[in-house]
Amino acid sequence: MSALVYLPLGGADEIGMNMYLYGYGPRDNRRWIMVDCGIGFPDAAHAPGVEIMTPDPAFIAAESDRLDGIFITHAHEDHIGAVGRLWGRFKAPIYCTKFPAAIARRKLDEFGVSPKNLNVVDQNTPVKVGDFSVSFFPMTHSIPETSALVIDTPLGRIFHTADFKIDDSPAFGDPMDRDAMRKMAEEGVLAIACDSTNVFEPGFAGTEDTIKQPLRDVIAGSKGKVAATTFASNVARLKTLAEAARDSGRAVVVAGRAMQRMIEAAVQTGIMTDFPETITEDEARDIPDDHLFYLVTGSQGESRAAMARIAGDSHPSVHLKAGDTAIFSSKTIPGNETEVSRIYNLLAERGIRVVDDSMADIHVSGHAPRGELEEVYSLLKPKYAIPMHGERRHLHEHAVMAPSWGAEAAFVVPNGSMLQIAPGEPKIVDDVDTGRLYADGNQLIGAMDGVVRSRRKMGMNGHIAVSVILDDNGDLVVESDARVTGAPEESKDWTGEIEGVIAEAVDGAIEKLKAKDRRDDDKVEEAIRRAARSTASRLWGKKPETVVMLTRLD
């Protein structure tokens, strides 16, 4: 029996890392399409040294011969950022509209994937792949050419909203087509898979136009240099900020490659033709402080982004001082509060004024609050609701509200759960292994590989390396050597350096072994490791990760 199923691999337990699968056919020969292929940003405590993470696509990678297409809804990193890095695991054709294609092309090129795998399609033009017919339906969001997907199947129509808001005067493109949505409702919408980001927010998000004057007021009322940050991909906001700065008599500098690439892509694709004139960072040196304005990356507290480096006074060309102003024209994504607060405090310590949306009306969300969610439900009249794009609490709240907005039933489907939408009443029919992959340097590592777990342990407990040289009989050739990272070198609680105390304990442990055990490498290494860790625990109260380097000489 053929069935229509929905399976999120990312984005349905977090905000970010979006990757959704729709399948049609009998269980043993089901064909699939993927919607979005995004990244997330782990916090340093959870994944030290890791800058980005992706969903673990092992399930669909194992069925890549039955994956008929990857559909990208828009060019935000949490929807498009992993397409180049993961494409080799799928090798399926990619479909998106013109502006996302410009960003996707760069992602593919970075990982040596031919652009021939990228198919640029027009909005409202169906793409037929297997038993699926997919159309890109224009929606408004905080980046150009955001599309919902109208997914038609033999068992019914799915409306996959992607990220959206309702903006009747958008900076780019046309407003959401309500008449077309009413027509869809008449034809029948089996289910809506819907953005849940702002489900706790009442009312309406507001339009980009409403923040233009407040931004002008903040910039015009600031003394010295002004640096403003927002999402690099929010091209409409970049334009609004640049225009506000220009109208306040300031020269505009774009400091950050991510922002420069987004602006270039918008210009190259013809979406934006009137971005204010900018100057280079070198040219800015000759401009008085009161006439300078910087657009910089780092609104989410990213440690390597421009605003973090400015806060730490380590940026190569942008230097703020006491009396200057830093503007955060953005909303902090849940989970990033600690890092953003750290940047605020670093700026405040140096006397730099911080202005954010709690102090002035300088941000409108790109995600629909309750009022807008309800309107979309009233237009489409879907039979079933599938909340997505949110943490578990967002999905549950959305599911609670959806019946009051007209849905017959709502289903919370976390990452890894497979919902059979049709035929019959929707139900969870399978659970698949899912999780995260971490981009560590130029490698992708699994969450269960132990690399990040070991790094966390080292961060919490420190590290000991012990070098021991024995002869064939197991006798020490020289005294052992220990090196400890992350521990206090000396204390009133022990005599000398802790490394020396550990080395002495290791020698003692070896000498206490029976003669035959000293000839067994495994038993010697275990005795060394136990002695080193127990000594550290007794003196320091920690049990560090311990590495033993055992050498035997003839």
C-alpha cells in the first residue's frame, strides 16, 4: 500500500538545522524529496571548538537512490547552509529560485560540487519529480525570494510554509497572495507544515517600513562612530540600515564577508538595484567619526564575527571607543542569549553604548506571530496541522492552538519520527535514528563519535599525559614524566608541582606490580592511568582525561 509520510531530520526540535523529508509509495520502495538542508550553531559549552553543526542525514543517505530532489525554500543558513557540505551523501538534483540559487552555487563550489546539479526554477511553476509535483509559492520573510512549497501528491496536497511573515509592503517581491491561498483551500489542503518560531508571540510582526524612522532617529542621535549588526542574510534590513545611515549624513562601510556576499548576490540577481553607495574600510580612515557607519556581522554573539571582535577590540579595521554606539537590529535566537549578553557586557565595559530592540523600535521579526499564523490557517483551511521549525515547546504550543485556528487535528512530530499523513488518520509509523554532525575543522564528526564528548571532558576536568619508559622486564629505565593541562601548578595542599607528584605516584604504581604484570602493556597502562587520575583526584578534586605513552626498550 502506498502512503504519504513526513519525516523531519532537523528543525523539529530546535530553531535551525532544517531538513525535512516527504515520502510517497509502499514502505519497501518509497520515493523521497528533501526540503531544505541547513546548519545550526552550537554553544561553546555543548560543543567546544565546533563552529557549525548539521542534521545527521544517515537515514536518507542510505536511501539516496530513492531521493528524487532537494528543494530549498530560501537562502538563510539554517535552510541552505549544509547543501554543499552534505550533497555528496545524496547526489540528488537541487531545486530553488534565482536568489537562493546564487547562494547555493557558492556553497556547492566551496565543496567542489558541480553547479550542474543545481536547477533554477520560477516561483509558481510546478516541478515534477516522481509522484510529487512541487511549486514554489512566494512568501514574505526577512530575505528575498522566500517560498513556501505546495507539494501535490496522489493522496493530497501539503502546504509547507518554510519561514514566513505577513508583510503587505515588503522590501522585495510581492505580498503574500491571499486569493491564491483561498483557491487552494477550495481545492483542498490535506495538511500544513507550519513555522512555529513565534507561536508564543501575540498579534502581528509589523512591516519593515515601521522601523525606518526609529533607526534614523537612533543613528542621527548618536555621537562618534556607529556600528550596526543584524542577520547577514536579512538583505532588506541591511538596506534599511544603510539608508538610515546615509540619511543621517554618514558614510556606509560593510565590514563582513557574509554581508558583502549577500548584498552582491541581491544585486547580481537583480533583486536589489538601489543599495546606498558604500566605501571601503581603508577609505573609512579618512572620514570623521561622526560621519562613519559600519554594517557588521555577529548579531547572535558568534565568536569569530565582526561584532565580537569589535567588542574585544581585536577587529583589524573597525575600532569603537567610549562614546561610540553599537546597534543590534535583530532578535536573539533562543539558545544564543549567553553569547549575545557577553558581547553586550564587553561593549559596556569599554563605554560603548548598546541599543537593541528592547530600547527602541529597531527590529521586526521575520516570523509570523499568532495573529499571522491564524490568518494563514483561515486562508488555507488545512485539515491537519504539523508544527515545525521550533523547539519542542514551540511545537507543542502550536499543536494546542491549531484546532482553534480551524485544523481538524494537529500532530507534534519531533526529529526522527515518521508521520503517515495518508491514507487514513495520521499516525506515527516509525522512528529513525537522527542526531547531529559537527563540522570540526575540515571534518564532519558524529555526535556519538566521542570527539566532542572527550573535548567536553577535557574542558571540565583537564588533561594528563604520562610518558613511561620500561625495559623488557618492566623495570623503569628513567623516571616517568607527567604533563598536566588545566590544573593549578602548585598548592599549599601538596609539596612541589602537581606534575611531579603525579609522576612519583606513577612510578610507585609500576614498582608495586608483580613481575609478570610489568611485562603486560595493558596492565601497566591501566596501573599508570589509575595512579595518575587518583592522585589528581586526591590533590585537586578532579579526574582528568589521561593519555599514557608507554615505551619499551630492548
